[in-house]
Amino acid sequence: MCGWSLVFVILIGLASGHDFRTPLEVAGLALPFGVCAGVAILSLQTALGLGNISTSWLAVNLSAGIPTILSIALYKEPVNRWKVFALVTMAVSMVLLWKDSQSQKESVANSPHE
């Protein structure tokens, strides 16, 4: 599917007369973000091997807090009560996920082995 998307982007770009030169600033941003996306995919695959999919997927979705915190710190984005509420909720849910995984490990360790 991604291959066909690329084909259509190239065809539309050629048909409309656009060139495919990328500004240096865009490439400078794309490289570290691409590396981060690759690390995120590998982390998800590792997490799926260690736990169940619901926990792993929730952790991926909650990782949106990292760019939010960085945008507040680096770009001085205004903080309102909804952002604070969302970030606190994310932190609480990560603590609850950790406690749940600890209790699952304890129950497995305490169960009789066959």
C-alpha cells in the first residue's frame, strides 16, 4: 500500500510540474524524526513480546505526552488546565500500567508450576 502511495505521489508531482528537491531544513527535521519513528516501531515490537497487545498499544498512544512536554518546554507553548489534566492522566495511567504488570509478574511467580 505504501508503494502505491509513493507511485501516485510521484505521478501527481510529475503531472503538475513540481520538482522533487527537498529543502535542507526539511531533510534536517525528517532524519531525526524518522529515526525516532523507527525506534518507536522497534519498541512496540519488543513490548509486544514482553506483554499483551492492549498494554503495549496503550503505552504507544500515551507517548504523545513526550512531544507535548517538549513543545511546552522548548517553544513556550501556553499551558492550560486541559493540557495539565491530560498530562497528569497520562502519568497516572502509566503508573497503573506498571503496577498491573508487577502484580501479574507476582501472580505468575506465586502460581504452582506443573
